[in-house]
Amino acid sequence: MFSRRRREAVEHELHHIAAASDAAVTQNPEGSNASETGLESQLEQVDGGVVAWRNLIAAFMFEALLWGFPISFGVFQNHYSQLPQFKGNPHVTLVGTMASGIPYLGAPFMAAFVRRYQRYRYTIIWVGWPLCILGLIAGSFADSVGALIVTQGVMYGSGFLILYWPILSVVNEWWITRRGMAFGFVTSAAGASGIAMPFIIELLLAKYGYKFTLRAVAVAMVILTGPLIPMIRGRLPPAMQASAPTRTDWSFVRKPLFAVYCTANAAQGLGFFFPSLFLPSYAASIGLSGRQGALLLALMNLGQVLGQWTFGILSDRMSLDPLLVLSTTVAAIASFTSWGLAHDLAPLVLFALVFGFFAYGFCSMRARMGTAVSEEPTAALATFGIFVCCQGLGNVLAGPISVALLEGTVRREGYAVVRYRPMVVFTGVCMVLSAASVGCWYIRPRRLWIG
């Protein structure tokens, strides 16, 4: 049943590519047989081949470097909070919130925009990439929190949002039957960079300060990502891009399964970000060193790399809903046990690896959630963008929610050392709710099917 539906989805998408080819030939009726043969010869292999992998690796590098930077903002936040000009300013956290929140919340709009103007994807990349770099350079001249929010926060976040979706749409074009693997590979990149990038940034900040560090990161981004831009190339030739459908089919929003997946992503997102934000401070509260706290984040990032690629591959081969339930259920169990009962390093190491593997593995399956909701190729980026946005609500709300969840005292003998007890429970409950929303849909009586 599952493989048949997957084959039908693939055939449906390939049919749209063929339709675009027919439309391109129709626009040039003279010598149509030659034109058709020429267009077909330009279409290279999907789901593999040198060009498909080259685009995928380039997307991996962009994700690793440009998205790995804002999710390492905790290191900057700790540094800023110790500087006289920023110390005690409660708005410092807004820098990181803007840098990572704008790409999350703007995802649905940028996905639809790129779909509408897919012929100009390369131009859009050249708008977003310099904005990221300029945000870092301008931030290096900032002497106030407000200036950092505008530069390192808004400019960088907006630049990444503009840059990312054209690249992702190219990946979506090259990978069809193995799309879960491809998106899992790309999304795991931030975890790969997260293993090393926070340590590098911390060393630079400690030795040279934030101004030099931001400039050094900007130069490194230019050197490491600039040469990758020419490697990003769509599969469809210009003649087919011009005639391919550009409007997104939004009919999927009326399907119950779409609401289920939105609920699952939003619930998972509300609890998703707390471990990466507060695991180092939790480690410090039980007497572990700062280096051990950084090690825990590195291990969580390692789990993320393994989990996202693994679940991405599995989502191409297995039924999706049981995988979603599995990932969030295990993440909930790990939160309630390995994190909540941790009073030394070993349980936290286990938690970092398990939560990183399963909770982040959930994120890599958003591409397959999209194909489950709609087999219409024009909706692929839109569904992915909406699911990203649903999870991103947790990123934006993590700061305000954490203020209410943290208790004042630390007692090492208590569950989650007392201070973090509400946060640990909240994280686990969010994972349970996410699992329950998908699980209830999966086991529902089929006679309740609507639409």
C-alpha cells in the first residue's frame, strides 16, 4: 500500500516535468520533434548522479556554515552579557531570536515567493548571500544592543531566509524518490557544524573580542561559501522553467492530515529548543565545568547528524507516521528520565545523544510530511515551509516561556535539581503531545476519514 502510493506520487511529479517540457515545445512549434528531443536530453538523472550530488553537497555546506552560525549564538550571548556596554541588558537575547526566528517564521512566505519566481532563483541567492555577510560586517561596528539586533539579528536572519529557499527548491528538483534522504542530509549539516563551530567562536571571542570575530566569520563565509554558489543549478532548463507551473496549489490546507502535522510540528517545537539552550547551565548547576557543558552540546549535535540522516532515509522506505511517533516518544522518555534524573555527567551524555538523535530526526521528515499531505509538486516547498514555521514558533517563544519555567533554587537531590523541573516536564509533555497527535490519527477508525 505504502510503496504503491509513493510510486503514484513520483509518477505524478514526473508527469508535471513532462508537462513543462510539452509546454516548452508548444511555444516553439516549428521543429517540435527536434525541440522535444533537445529538451529531454537536457534533463539529467534524478535521485543520484554527479550533478544531483554536487547540488546536495553545496546545499549541505550552506546549511552547515550559514545556519550553523546563528544556532551557535549562545556563545555570543554569553560573551555579550559579560561586556560592560551590554551587561544587564535583557534585550541581548533578541539578537539570536531575530537571526534564527526570521528564517523560521518567514519560511512559508519565502517558499511561495521562490515557487512563483523560480526562474530568478539564482538572482535571489545573490540578494540573500551578501545580506548575510553585510550583517556580520555591520555588526562588527555595533556598540549598542539595538545595533546588534538590526545587524547580526535582522540583517543576517533576513539574508539567510532569502538565500536558503532558492537552494532548497533546487534540492527539491533533483531528489524525488530519495527526497527524505536528501532533506535529512541537508538538515543534518547544522548539527555537523555545531560539533566544532561553538568551540571555534568561543576561542575567537575570548582572544580577540566580538568585533574581530564577526569580521573573521564574515571573511570565512565569503571564502567557504562564495565558490559554492555557481554549483547550485536547477534540473529544468530555462525553457522548461519558463513554462512550468509557478502558482502554488494550496488545496492541501483543507485536508485533516495537514492540520495533524501542523499540530505535531508546533507541539514538538515548543519543547524542542530548551535542551540546546539550557543543557550547559543545567550541567553547571550540578557542578560540571563549562567545557563539559560544551561537550554535551557537541554530543547532541552528533546525535542530530546521525538522527536526521537516519530518519530521512527511513522516511523514504517506511510508513511515515510510526516514525514520527517513535521519534517524539523516545525524545519524551529521554527528557523525563535521562535529563530529569541526571545528577552527574553520564546521564546527561546519554540524554544529549538520544534527544539529539530522535528529536532532531523528527525535523528531517518534514519533506515527507509534505508529500503525504499533497502529491502536487507545486505544494512541496509550501508544505515544508509551513511545517518549519510551526516548529519555529517554539524558537521565538522559548525565551519568554523559559522565564516562567525556571524556578529560583537549585537543590541537587531534587528531580531536575528543582530549578529545571518545570522545564524538563514541559519539554517531555510537548513531545508526548506531538506523538499523540500523529498517533491518534494513525490508529483512527478508517470510517472517520474525511476528504
